[in-house]
Amino acid sequence: MRFESVMLALVLAAPAAVMAQQPQPLAGDAVFARACASCHQPGQTAVPPPDALRAYTPEAIVNALTNGKMAAQGATLTTAERVAVAQFVTGKTIAASTRLLHWKSGFCSKKFEPSAK
């Protein structure tokens, strides 16, 4: 009886242990609050407010944070944080085909401008 109880406990605990080891995706809202919200506020005219950022693609946001006007601010973020915040502010996910790109400075030419559809 004791052996069966121990085995049952191990079998039930195994999936929880595996799930605990899975890396959790970054929360784009937390990255935005920490790194972006102080400037990108509703009603702001000097920089695009959050509603205006929704018009961009996440690829365009990552490009701006990597190679564009926001490169200095993006330099303080990891690649995963740039992707997370881009997906958060646009409300869209990065296309599967572009996930294969390495979003690192200098990888794409400065002329790379994804469409803002």
C-alpha cells in the first residue's frame, strides 16, 4: 500500500515538476510599464501614445528599438523584452517567419522597414 501511494505521488508530481522548469514568456505589459510608459502616455504629442503604437506591426516596433529612432532606449532591453513589448503595444504577434530572424543590431540593414499594416 505504501509503495503504491509513493508511486502515485511521483506520477502526479512529475508533470508539475516539468512545467515548473518551462521558461515563462515575458510579460510585455510589465516591460512597457518599466521601460516605455513614462514617455508613451495617452494624450502625449511628442511621442506616439499607446493607441498610436497599435497601428504599427510588432516587427516595426522591434526594428525601431533595434536600429531606428528608439535604438538608444532599446539597447537597455534584451531581444526577448523587445519582442514582448512590441507584441504588447501592437496587440499582434510576430509572424512565424520573422521569428527566425535574429533581432540583433546590425543583422538587418538600416533600410529594413516592415510595413505598418
